[in-house]
Amino acid sequence: MIAVVRPGARRAGRALVTGIGGFTGRHLVDHLGELGYEVWGTAAPGTAKVAGATFATAEVDLLDEERLRAWIADARPEVVAHLAAASHVTQGTPANTYLTNIVGTRNLLSALAALDTRPRAVLLASSANIYGNAPFEVLDESIAPQPANDYAISKLAMEYAARIWMDRLPICIARPFNYTGVGQREDFLMPKVVGHHARRAPTISLGNLHVSRDFSDVRDVVAIYAKLLEAAPAGEIFNVCSGVGHSLGEVLAMLREIADYKIEVFVDPRFLRANEVHRLVGSNIKLRRTIGRVPSTPLRQTLEWMYEHAERRQPATNAGSIERAASAFQLSDQLTSEKDADSPWVVAVPAQAANSSSSCEDKLDM
């Protein structure tokens, strides 16, 4: 299945994107299309039809080795961005997380290596979750991994499994830190806080407002992925991050100015940690040396984009319902979260408040 190449764009080659229906995948498809790529994409069975999508996808289970190999042989991609992953362990199972992230990736790389003409670049999206709760304020690629949950362990294992094909495929690995933007689900912290402001909710309950974390704009992240596909730095690992830290208090101050009102914030002691790392950001020095300038949208601009989009989509909502819902959310740091790194300051929903009919995207970034 082929996505439409943007009119007037130069022909850049054929790109395969796995997880094309997920938050990051949708933005990457748009960006690659603007660069002139003919984009082919895979989505998990039952998820190929994405609301509002302008691209077509093939439903391919990464664990169906025979079907995957046949489809890859038909696609014959020149560059590959592997985004598909089991990303929500709390609503899936550890077994599914390990199977999808390790065996699924292995099946993909095996199929790519079997092609007569192999891709010139293969990007694997790992996660900064693999660093765990490292006691350093700035993390570069030399920091020893200390994964602290099944998702992080599975991503680190995926990195090791990829080494089997590094003599046959030009593989590079991206470790994205927090990132956010339009289209991200509201069970992540940034879109949830933005949504509260767009609805002009009276209150919100959060944790430590002073810890500082690294946030990027999803549009910058996909632009970096495209630059890495162009540079094709085989065998290398890169942090994908802004290198700038912002506290949740700073985020709330920005939104107060953007929305022109002040939400009442309750700091819930249950959400505080005794040994919280005060400042945690990534180093993108290695990335800059490889691709040159690293795009970095100021966080305020990202929040304005998200707020304007959320405000347009807001129906009239009962304020009391919002206030009751707000108390259900808790701040959970990326590096100890069970959730994926699409923007991993995550809002955890207690079991009794969770929607039992979660979409597949809640489990798979596909």
C-alpha cells in the first residue's frame, strides 16, 4: 500500500514506516511525504484505518514472519523507520511486550536482510527509558543502561538483537526522550494538562512541579529521524532530545499565559518521590555532529500549537465532571514508567477509572 507523494516534491526514494497509525508514525509519514518519499506503511491488524489519514497502510503482524517477509519483498524499501512497538505493558502483557519489541523487530530485520537489494538506511526507534532512573542530570549515549521495567528491558534487548544484522544492514538506533504534540493521547501528561486548559477546567492534581525534564516537539523528532535516514550512520546510537530542561511548574506558567487563566493546582503527596532526580535532560552532541543542526522548537510554541488544536476540538463540557476526572491523574516520570516514550511524562489512570475498551494504539504504537 502506498502513501501519496506530495505534489511538486522531488522523488527521494521509497520509505517503509512500521507503526504508521501511531502518534509518531502519522507525523513521520507527513514529513517524509513532504520530502518526496513514496511511503509504504504497516499497521497492526485491525488498525490500518486511521481517522483523518491521507495514506494507505497494509495490516501486517510483525510476528507473522511469512506474511511480513512476503510484504517486505513486495515493498523493496530504500529506507526503513521501525516505530512499531508494544508500548503499554499495564494494559497488555509482558509476554506481548517482549514478543513484539524483540521477536517482531528480529522478523523485520531478517526480512530486510533477505532482500536482493537491501535498504540504504534502517532506523530503529528504541527509547531513553533504557537509561532507567540514572543519577545524572545530563544523559549521553555513554551512560550505562539501567532499564527498570519490562518495556525498557525489551527495548534494550531489541538493541542487542539488532547487532546480529549490523554486518548486513545499515542500522542506526534512536533513543528518544520525552516528546509531545498534536495527536498524542490525553493519558500522557502534556496533552492532558493542555486539555485541561483548553476546557478551562477549574482544578488539576499533579506531583512535583519543580523537577525538570527534556521535552521535544514531535515535528522536530520526525525531522531528526528523516535526517538520520539520509545520513545513514550505520552501527551508531543517538539520543533524540532537545538538551533543554523544563519543570512542570514552567509548563503551567506558559499555559497560564497562553490560555489567559490560572488553573488551581493540587500537589498530591502520593505522587511525590523521596529520591526524585531534580533535573534530567539528554545530550544531543553526538546527534549534532552527525546531522548538523538539530531542530528545536521552543516548548512554548509546541504548547501553543497543542492548545489551539485542543481548543478548537472542545465541546461544551460539564465543569464538575472535569474536576472529578482531574483528580484521577498522576504524574509518572518517563524513566520509570511502563508506558512508551512517545512523550513519557505519563498520566497514570487508576484501574477503576481506566477505559476497559482501550484502543489498540493504547497497547501498540502502530
